[in-house]
Amino acid sequence: MSQQLAVCLVAVAANCGGMLVIYAVMAHSLAKLAWRGRSVFCVVAIIVLAQLFWILPALLIVAPRDADSASSYALWFGNWLVSGFGVVLLYERAKRIPRSLKDSARMDGLGAFGTWRQVVFPFVRRDLGLTAFFTLIATLLPFWGLINQPDTANVIVLYQRVSSPAERIGTMIACSLVGAFIVIALFLVAKRRSSTLGFEAGY
């Protein structure tokens, strides 16, 4: 195994572990929003933040170590690709968690972590596993492509050399916002459709 491939695999595994922690916390927050009835605007805001969030870690963690590396774009792209989907998936699952379970956990004296472990986690564990799988695929494929197709990496490096940092960040922000708008549109359409079906069913 080459050193470059080993570093790639370690980076992907570390990224997936960090993502699982972030999504676990997010699942608890989404469940709390659903229990309080503050859902649509907050979920839309979280989708936008999730899409934009990955730019900063990619630039701060990867770019300073190797300015001529395309790894920061691979890290950003993989996380950006999954994050909006992950928010919607976890929200749809979290809003099905009965509020009575949360009230029972509070009466039993459970804190935030205990409530997450006993109430939220049993409902979202499969979704967390699915999100982790998609994150692995989405981050591994760009890294793998950059290793096996150096010409692709060279194009990105050339782009980095002819563009300013502000232009690169602006491009990433624009792409992230486009992705966020697509996810938000799908989320709102699905929400409207479920509301219409629920109304027709007499709920």
C-alpha cells in the first residue's frame, strides 16, 4: 500500500468518525426542534449551514499543509454531497420520535446524553449508519480519483494557482448554496406532499 493511499484512507476514516459525532448531535437537535414544533424554518437554516460548514474545515485542515493539493476539494465535496441529505433524513426520522418518550426520560432524571442514548439513538441508528456509509463513499471516491487520475488533480492545482483565495472560496460557497437550494426544494416539496396526503386521509 502506497503512503499516499494510506494517508487517504486515514483521512477518510477520521472524517467519517467526526461526521458521525456531528450527525449524532444534529439528530438530537432535530428531535428537540420537532418536539417543540419549530421545524421548517430551522431545518432550512440547518441545511444551509450544513452545506456551507465544510468549506472552512477543508481549507483549514488540508490546504495549509499542502497548498498545491486537491485534497481540500475532495474533503469539501464529499461532505457537502452528503450533509444536506443527512439533515433531511435525520429530521424525517426524528420527527417520528414520540414526545412522550422524551417526557418519560425527563421524569426519570436523564440528562441530555441519557435522553439521546435512550430516546433518540434507537430511532436514528440505522440512518446514522446509512449516512456514515454515504460519507465514506462520497469522500473516498474523490480521493481515489485524485490518486489514480493525476491529471484531474493537476487541473485543480492549476485552478488554484491561477485563482485567488477569495475566488476559490467564492466558488465553493456558490456551489454549496446551489446544493442547499436543491435540497431545500426537495424537502419542501416532500413536506407539502406529506401534508396533503395527511389532510386527504383525514389526519
